[in-house]
Amino acid sequence: MSEKIALITGASSGIGKATALELARQQYVLIIVSQNERRGYQAIRDIYQVAPAAEAEFIPCDLSDLNAVRRLADTIHQKYSQLDVLINNVGILPGEYELTPDGFERAWATNHLGPFLLTNLVLDLLQEAPAARIINVSSEAHRMGKIDLEAAVNPQKYSAFIAYCNSKLANVLFTYELARRLNSTNITANAMHPGIIASSFGQTGSGLLKWFFKVARPFMQTPEKGAATSIYLATSPEVEQQSGLYYKNQKPVKSSLLSYNKSLAQELWRISAEQVKL
């Protein structure tokens, strides 16, 4: 199979969709994943508008539902023999405290556990590619995060803002530990900050998060500008051998001091594997 195949979660709107549109122009075969079926099928139609010869399909999945993630991975295995690019782009701004059917706080499940599980379940397909890339979309908000598992299950300690920051720190810690585990393989793993994007993303938050996105909206980047680093990490020959880095504006930058804590990253991996029953 000569075409490169890219799986993008959260690709029905915002930077995920903008990334998919550009990869379609570059003749990638696309697997679009989103919880929102209406927007997902519209994304496929928009892909064919910009790239009439594109190969693309939409698979609905709620990444906060771990059983749904397993079904998604099964479907991908049935249809594809390899993956060249995995972009874990899905992300939510949490609102009020809410548990998933699996018993996890929704932002933790959507932003971290779902991508963690999906990545592990499709690693064998990435290993079949000559050179595969994993891109985890994090945020500069990770700098205000910490790994507080008690807060994730205790409504009295819950803060939507902190829950988001913690999940974004988990993205970076996961990326670094994944890169270490994949060292000397054909797969690279990098994390990135897309910028603050004017999209539907900020509409789901509450309290401080909702206020911030409302005030900042006039100063936000377009989804196309926000997607630039995702596209760069997915396609550029410049980063073919680069792994275990955090990117901003298409350049590697230092992430938070806490994100480099190897013991914390290993413990996060262990706990995450237990939570998703790997």
C-alpha cells in the first residue's frame, strides 16, 4: 500500500478538521473520528470538496467511552493493515463535574484515557508502516497542571479549569514515556500546543474556562493556523527522526518542569493502564 494512512480523532471541526483537509490535499488516506456524527459526515463532504480524489471515511466514536474505543480499534484493524500517522487531537473543555459510564471524570477520560487506550491498541498497525508518527495535541495549559487522581474522582475537589490543565499535562507525560518506550523503533511520538483557537472547542466549558474563551475569542487564531503544527509534525521530513519533544509554532520548546519527571510519567502509565484495563 503506497498511500499514507492517517487517523485523526476530534476531526469533525476546529484544528482537527483543518488538519484533515490539508492531509487530504497531500493525498493521505484519512480516517476521521468524532463523537458528533452530523459534523463528522460534513467533514467528509468538505474533504471531497477540496480533494475530489481523496480516500476518507468517518467512524463515530466517543473517546470517553472505553468500550467504544475498543470497538473503534477493532474496526480499524478489520479495514486497515497499517497506519502511518495517528493524531490524538480529541479534547474537551469540561463543564460541571461529570463521570463517564466507566466511572472517570469526563475530561480525564476524553483527553487522556481514550487517547492512551487507542494509541496502545493501534500500535501494531503503526509498526507496520515504514516510518510512523504519533502526534498528541496538548496545550500550554499543561504548565498549570499536576497529576491529582483524587481530584479526578472527588466532586468536592473538582475544578473544571484544573481538570483541563491536568489532562493536558497527562498528554505531555504520556508522550514522553511513549517516546522512551518506542526508542529505536519506526515510530516517533511528539506533543504540541496548537495555540488558542477560535472554534466550537471553548463552548463546552464552565466558569473560568467559559469566561476566558469568551473574552479571548477576538484574539484567537483560526483553525487553519492552529493546525499548522499538527500538519508539520505529521508530514515534514524535518521531524522524521524527532521524538519525545513538545512543539509550539512548528518549533520544539521546553515543556513544564513537571512534565520531565520520568517517575511521574511511569506512574501515570501504570495507573492509566490499570484504568483502561490494558
